[in-house]
Amino acid sequence: MATLREAWAGAMPAWGAIDGTAQVDLEQMSDPGLIRVTDALAKTRREVDAMLARVAAEVARRSGPEFGETGLAKAQGFHNPVRLLAASTGASRTDAQRLIAVGTATADRQTFSGERAPSRHPHVAAALAAAAIGLDAASAITSMLDRASARATAARIDVVEAALVGLAAQVPLETLMRGVREAEARLDPDGVEPRDDDLRTERSLTMREDRHGMVHLHAWLDPESAAPVKAAIEALVSDALRRRDPADIGLAPVVEDRRSIAQIQVDALAALARHTLGCTQTLTPLAKTTVIVRVDLDTLVSGLGHARIDGIEQPISASTARRMAADAELIPAVLGGESLPLDLGRSARLFTRAQRLALGERDGGCASCGQNIGYVEAHHISWWERDAGPTDLANGVMLCSFCHHRIHRDGWRIDAGPTEVWFIPPPHIDPDRLPRLGGRARFALPVDRVA
């Protein structure tokens, strides 16, 4: 709180701090000051959540079944510690259960001889105590590691835990979850196929019409079913968004498009249905749209391990990848086999399909923000016209439109290699210009080097 108060006071102009209390007007803060206050508030929140998780674990311990009716929760008039904490925090029971789970997973333990032992997840515990990661990140990491612990050695679990904690301290929760899914697939390769079966069993689609005439679609799609649906809709949405920017296609839009993304997606779904019912030729944006399944050659041959579908974050099993390759119109991008000639120099301006596949493998979507690969394009790092940059993999990067314009506008530098892409911020964003790792390499784990 002292650090927060100092940041708040420092963010105000000399004439603006009227009484030194929190009632000062936020509008008087400078932009850098507001960022410092935001960071201080976020750290304070993480510190409070970490302490609350520790307290929740102790509440749960004192409310254990061995205490019977004298347990803490029941003595306070609650059926269990989850209900007590939910009432105390004003949060849901799910949030209360998460507090208990994280607090228990990161608490120090006591051996049978009475000695203190480290927590089951020491890296998460240390990062949580230092307010380096948030409660949701700690929950995602510890719950996954607990699931995988029965099929992985303690050494592999430790390496993955440390790597995920490092990732969690740098990226938002949505990006961390991609790393968590990838880590679980590597720690427990035999569990990928059963998870595929479970997800496929849970697939469903319900349709109903309400009294206003609106039809409600509620779908739960497993990765295999979702891949072609998602790829087709995203292709039509991307085409509509490109038409909003005449510079991207060289033509002015015929009619101004004011639809929201959600509305464009509905129209895309309707267009796909109309096409299936009566069209005799493929819709233009779909002519070049293909489901891409990426799998290592060893995995394809042995049938052990996992594969990935472009645009779907959940890994799939090798058998699912094989089935998709047999049943669907898709491109299996097998890695480690004979490669294609992917460097074109100055002979062509646009990146080829093979080059985009290779860049997609390295970057996994927008190399900067992680946007879904269905909404990104291959761009030259050194510009084609201004810098005479070649159309080669070393000069290519996958970026969404927002990051593409931001990087050029703000003066970021990009260094790309065969497996990694780094973003170097301009001095006004980071005076030290520390490189930031992007692309799929953010989720690479050294787990395979540990027995």
C-alpha cells in the first residue's frame, strides 16, 4: 500500500495533489503516471490474492472432516469452507474453491515426523508470494501439473513448472493457457487421445426459436469438428474485414460495412449453409482456405504424441490427425521431412502458400500478440519497396493488422530466425530495448531434455 500511495502521489502534477488522499482527480494524472499507478494496483491485487489463498487453505484445513461439527466452517454456520469463503469474499463458490486449491497446492507441507517440507509446487509458490503472477495463472499451472503428475517424472514436472511460471510473468492469461495445453500434451502424451475421445463425446448442437423470432444456436464442438467450421467462417470474416480497408485490396468498398464481428460471423455461417444447399462453385474466400494440421514426423510414424490444428489451441492426438488427413480436405504439415524451396528473394513480392505454412509453424498466429492464425498475414520485416527486402523466410513474419501497423508506426525492430522471432521495442517504450520473444517459441519447453 505504501508503494501504491507513492506511485499515486508521483503521478500527480505538483498543483494537482489537493489533499493527498485518493479523492484526487484521475484526469489530472500524466500518461506515464497512470501506467505506474496501474502497475502498482495490479501488484497490490496479486499480493492480496496470494495472502487470501494462504488464508483460504488454512480455513479449509481447520474445517476438515476430522474436526466434525467443531470444524471452523460448521462452527461459523456454514456447510463447508467453500461456502464460508464465498460469503466472506462475495465471490462465487467456484472462485472460493480456486482460492482453496491454489492455497493448498502452494502451501508448505508437514512430514510425518513433524518437519516442514516445501510446497508441492515451489516455483508457483515463490512467484505467487512475490506477486509476480496472479491467482488465475497459479491455478491454471498447478491444476494441470496435478493432472499430469501421475504420468511424468518429478524432474520433468519441475522443469515445466519453472518454464510456465516464467511465461506467466510475461504474458496475459489467454496466452499462458496455450503454453499450459502444450505442456500437458508433452508431459502426458498418452492422455491426449483419451481427451480427444472425451471432447468428441461432449460435442452437441442445439437450436431453438424464441418468442421474438430469433433462432438460438448453442454448439459445443470438439477440435476435429470445429477445425473446418472455424477455418471457413474466419476466411469469410477476414475477407469482409479486408474489404473495409481499400489499401489492402486496391479497391474501394462498394457499400460501407458497419457490421460488428459477431454479425459478420453470423452472415458467414448463413453463407456457408446457402452454399451447401445450392451453390455450384466455391465461395471466393474459401477457394484458398484449408485446414492445416501440424505434426512431427516421428509422431506421425509412431502414432505417439500430439499434433496441432491451425486456429485451435487444444492439441489433438496423432490418431485424430491421421483420421482427419484421411477424411477431410486438409494439408498435413509434416515437420522434419523433406522441405520445399521457401526462399524467393526478389523474384516475387507476395509470400507463397508454402512460405506462409512455414511462417505459421514458427509464429503460430500473430507473432506479436498471438492473434488467431486465421486473422494474420505474412509481412516483410524489411519492406519490399522501401528497403528492397526479399521475400524469404528470414524476412517474413506473421502479424495481425493491428500489430503490423503498430510496429511500423512506433518503430519496433524485428529479428527473425528459423525457430524464433524477437521484437525489440523502441526507446520511448523501453529505454533498455530488451528483446521480447514472440511466436510459438514462447511456449517451447525444455521438458523433452529431462528424463
